[in-house]
Amino acid sequence: MEEQEIQERKQNMKLYSIYRAISLDLIFYYAIEVLFLTQAKNISVADIVLSQSFYAIFMIALQIPVSIIIDKIGTRDATILGNFFNFIYVILIIFCNGLGRLIFARFISALCFSMKNISDTTLIHYSIPETKKEGEIFSKLEGRGFKNYYILDAITSIIAGFLYVINPYIPMIGSLIFTLLSIMLSFKFYDLEPKYETKDTKKYFLDLASGVKFITKSQRLRSLFLYSGIAWGVFCLVTTYRTSLLIDIGTSEQFITVVAAICAVASSIGSKIQLQFHNHFRNKSLSTILYILTGSIWIAGIVAVFNINYEIVLFTIVICFILMHIAKGIHGVLITRYLGNFADDKILTQIYAVNEISRNIFRAIIGFIGAYLLNLTNTSHSMILVGIILFITVLGLTSYMKTRVGLKPEEYDKNEIYNL
């Protein structure tokens, strides 16, 4: 390996955790998103939820086209472009004045994250030298990025609440500044993507079809896609349920923001301990995450049903959501690592694209179920029902995954290792 390439790899790996900390998702924004859209822009909560459904649909529709674009322009340029779309998204939200513009803004956001969710992680995979500890190195870099993002999100969530009271647009400007920083940092990455022979269009699509065929036939990947989709859909749902449940038990708006910050710190802790978690639970890591999630949902819903001391109920619910977010932080790093195992560099973008499709399909399905349950009953009963449905699903999923995920490398069929 040439000295210049070694230095470029070091630069990318050194920069990556800092970059992920400020670009993993929007900073300042989510703590005040609903408040800003409803109060400053007079958009109803129902329209906000509807626009989020469109976002999931856009994410599904864009995965394959975006994966082709990334293959054509390269991961570094796709990362830059994705961050630019994020900058445009925040501007559109600032000037949004109705459902139509909000849906268009969600489309731009889907363009951003359908690119970044693939290109960011693929870029660092290309930067890590081939070694037996490649997976461990990736986990450390990704885990550090996730941890720092969640800490930054916790701090800025509380600050955003105070700034919003002064002027609703101040935290939005803060979010815009962070998207600009993300663009600037993404330009500092070196392009280390493996250079393959130039293909004509026909051969390109034949190789693409070959990759998709491998993905759909791989039992290991199918299991991971199922797990990733179900887990992510539930994580997204309980984040919405969290605010609703706290309001139902009479929690003040100020403390709801504090709980959001506490949950962000919990996710940061999960990202930090994911390597120890993996080393301890090994092939039971993913099923353990699901059982922590299921149990926490159940307990939070059950304690909210009973008319007991408010402080006890609040304390128990907060502990449950802390556990859920620790599991979320662990999940975010481990699933990306597991998907990248045993895969040739040339198919990574396709694997991550199919994973994004799976995540958003399940997010949409679970979201519709969660919304339907809320129309039938209150949040606490809905959480109990979600817990029951999830528990039954987890039993089936863990049984299916048992012989397909978490095996030793030599125990996998040779067809599970992709190599064109």
C-alpha cells in the first residue's frame, strides 16, 4: 500500500467519527419540529403525520435509483450531495407554508438520507484496511460517531427549547449551520473507492441484477433485513408514543424535552457499549435487543394504565424509555456492521439500499398499525397491544434467525459470501 493511500485512509478514519456526530441526522431540529410546524407554520399535526408517511414512501421508491446513482458518481460525491440536500431541506422547512410544500420538503429529505444512509457507511468501509479486525474497527468508528451525535443531540435539544421561546426561527438557523458544517467536512474525505473496469450500460445492469439476486437468495441477509425493518419500525413508533404517553400522564412540556435529552444520552451510551454488548451476547445480540425493546414497551404501557403515584409511574416510564434508547444505540451500529460482513465491496451499496427499503416498508406498516391502535384506544393500551404483537413476532423471528445469523464464518454456506 502506497504511503499516500495510507495517509488518506488515516485522514478518513480520523474525520469519520467527527463527521457522523454532526451529520448523522439534523441537529437542533427534532426537539422543536412539531412545535415549529404547528405554531409558526400553522400546519396541523395530522398533516405532519401524513407528510411523514409520504417520507417513508419516498425512501422506498428512491433506494434502487439512488444506489445506481451512487455507483455511478462514487460514495464521496454521493455523501457531499446528500448533505447538500439536507441543507435544502432545512431551508424548505423554514419557508414552508402548507402541506404541499411540506411533502416536497420530505421528498428532498428522502433524497438526502437515501443517499447518506448508503454512502456514509460505505465510504468508511472503503477506508478501513483489509484486516481481521476490520469489523471491530468499523464498530469503534461508527460507535464513536453515534455516541457523539446523541450527546450533541441531547445538549442541543434542551438549548433548542429555550431558543424557541425567544424566536422559533433561531433553532432552525442553528440546524442550518450544522448542515453547512456537514457539507464542509464531507469535502475533506478522500475518495478511496475501489476502481473497477468501466462497464457499458448493459453489463452494469447485469452485474446489478446479479447482486440483487445474491441478496434475495441469501438467508443471512434476509434475516438481517427482517430484523432491521421490524426493530427500526418499532423504534420510530415508540419515539412518537413517548411524547403522547408522557402527555397522557400529565407531564409538563418542559420535562418532556428533558426526557428527550435523557433518551438521546441513553442512545449515546448504547452506541458506546455496542462492542462489549456484541462480545458478550455474540449470536444472541440481535434477539437480546428485541427482548429488551419488547419488555420495556410492555412495562411502560402497563404502569401507565394503573392509577398509582405519579412520581413512581413517571420514573418507571423514563427508565423503560432509557432502556429502549440504549437498545436503539446498540442496534444502529451492530446492524450496519453485520450487513457489511462477508460482502464484496462492489455489493455494499446494494445491500444497504435493500436494507433501507426493508426499514421503510416496516416503518410504514408499523406506523399505520400504531396510528390505528391510537384511534381505538389511548397510548398506554396501544403500547401494551404493540408489546403483545411484537413479542409474538420476536418469537417467530428469533426462531427463523437462529440457524441463519450469528454463525461462525466457517459455518456459513459459501453462497453467503459474495464475490463477483
